[in-house]
Amino acid sequence: MTRLYSMMLLLMLGSVSLWGQSAENIIGKFRKLNLESAWGKVPVMYSAGDEKRALRYQKRLIDGLTWFEEQLGIQVPAVLIVADKDSWAKADRHQYPQPHCYFPFSASSPGAIVLPARMEDFPGGLMFPEVDMELATEMASLHEAGHLIAYQLGIGSDNLFVEQLVANVFPSAHAASGHPELKIWKLPLKFPPQRYTALADMDYLRDLPLLNEAWLELKLQNLADVLVEGEDLRGLMKN
């Protein structure tokens, strides 16, 4: 794993809910905080002062989900939550600022994608001044959308390597469809050495320090690039 593909960016970490909560539960918890909101194909709730970023993330997620749905012939209802550290701590048990998603209770209800208002707070995030943190967060939203799509298609996996690789296919595919600005994982970055660098370490993904977890997670992004090259998304999902 340490020699597999070039070094990638830091911030595309994705994680599925670990605590058995459904999307309905987490949406309800954030709603009780009386966050601001905006309607749209993907409604968004956001902390006070974070409207600009929330609307930007909402637009990218809507664009990505619309394309994914057109390619796959499905509908993926979702709610976006963009939370600051204080709101996050009150409603969500995931470690801030780790992007993640929650699966819906039923096929007809929306999943939830939770993003930090400040990806700059991610451990090591300021080591790469050339990285557009807002664009990195947009990438994360497409990765989390990938988890929701895999869940709906019934192709999720208990194997974390497979689960995360499938989710990484979606930002790679969307970037290849005419959004080269999303390929920020191709930037030449000097990533600090990490302790856990083997494929087997993916089994401990949820117990590792966030920076090391991100390093492993993002190694899969270039592998996802290889999978999508010359392939259509529908064909990939069938395979």
C-alpha cells in the first residue's frame, strides 16, 4: 500500500455512521438546534454564519447527485448538514471535523450527509496551503453520497476496503465527466509519514488517528481513478 500510486491529498475522508443511528435520528437532533436552512433538491441545514459555504456545498452535492442518478437510473434522497464545532458537539457523536453519512431508516426516506463548516480544522489541514479546503469538502460530499448510493443499490460491504473504495469511485467518476477541478488529490503534496500504511490496516480504520485514517482513505482515490478510466458508472456498479 505504501508504494501504490502517488501521494494524495488529505481531506477526502469518509465514514459511515458507527452508532446505529438512522438519518432520521441525526436530522432530528440537528433540527432541534434551530439551525438555518435552505430548500432544494437536497435541503441543507447549517450553523449560523456558515450560509455561504453551506450553499456552495449544497450546489455541488445537487449537481453530483443529479448526475449520479441520471447515470444509474435511481433517486437518492438526501439532507445535507453543515455544522460548526459547537453544533456538531451537541448533536453528533462522530469526531469533528470528519465528514460522514447516515443511512435512511427506509428506502423512501432521505439519507443524511454531515460536513464540517471548517475543513481547515482537520488535523494537518493547514499543512497544505495550496489546497482549496472548500473544494476538498465538496469532494467529501460526493464520497458520502457514494455511500448512500451503494446502500440503495445493495452493494455495500462489511469489508472497509471495499466499502470505501466503492464510495471513492463516485468523486472520481464525476471528476472524469467534466469536472477536473475536483481532482485535487493529484496535487504534489508532501504528506507526513504515517504509522499505518498497509491494506490490512483498513480493518482498523475507525480506530486510527484521523490524519492516518485520511491517509489510508485517500490512497484509495487514485485506485478509484484507475477503475473509472474508460468506464461508465452504470457498468462499474454492475460489476
